[in-house]
Amino acid sequence: MDNKLVFATNNLHKLQEVKNVDGLNFEILSLKDIGFSGDIPEDFDTLKENALQKARFIYDRYGINCFADDTGLEIDPLGGRPGVMSARYAGPQCNPEDNITKVLKELQGKAKRTGRFRTVIALIMDGEETFFEGTVEGGILSEKHGISGFGYDPIFLPACYQQSFAEMDLALKNKISHRAKAVQKLIGFLLEKGG
């Protein structure tokens, strides 16, 4: 089996996280590595549909085995928001800081602050589509802690830990994160297939 897989993402932070996951016996190629530049559409209302749309977009154009993910922060007192809209929660031109500010404002005065990060990966290998999901439960801090990571990491405190994702060593985050859990399922599947 060809041990090259394209990760259909423009997010260099995600790419780096996946490349650092222990036990990865596959060479992970970026979109730049295959000569693609531009945006990949994600027009759907669920993480699973968006992940599949992104994977199909690259697979159909390049014919290379690939996977894509979609990730959302689901906050219980906000009815699961921002969810699938996590990256654009504060508006189409927003940045991560804007998103954090909006979440913290909406959570002001709320005692319950539970939530989870959820990642869905869609793999297309030789035309076959398979899905993997990873979740990490936790809570939303009342202010930012730490400078590592990206997105909502400075305000997410994983259950049973005393550090936000943005305060954690990357190696630890890559053992317990939603994306790492989904990627480990992906790797297990690939190894079963003979990779």
C-alpha cells in the first residue's frame, strides 16, 4: 500500500498536530505538497458532511488517497454552539480571538460551562469512504490561559486536567485531544489494511 496520505486542510496547526501523533507510519502530505492552493468548500451543517465534502474535493481532483477533518467545540449551556460553526462563530471575517471573545461573553453569568471538542475524520482510500470520530470532554474557562495551540485552546480545560489545551505540552495534547483520538482510530484502520 502506498503510505502517502493527503490531509485536506489549509490549517497548518492541524497538519502539525497530525504529523506529531505517535505511531504514524504514513507520510502525511499537505495540500501544498500536491500543488493545491485555494479554499476547500465546507457547505454543510454537520461535521461529518463537511469532512466528507473536503476529502471528496481533493480525491476527485487528484485521485490521491486523502482524509479531511471537521472539528467543533460544543458547549452545553449554549445548546451545542458554536459546533459546526466554530471557525466562523463571530462572523465570516473573524479570527480566533473574536470567536473566544464571543463565547466568553455568551457564557457570562452561567454556572454550568461543560462542553467538548469533537472531530470527525473522513478518509477516502481507493474510493472507499470511512469515518472516525474523537471527542474530549471538558469545560470552558472564564478567561484565556496559555499561549500554545490554536483556536479555542486557551479557554478549553479538558476533564481531569489542570491545564488548558493552550498551556499543555504538545506531546500531552496529542495523546488526549479529540483530533488525536480520531487520528489514532484512522491509524488503527490503516494498519489493519496492511499499512
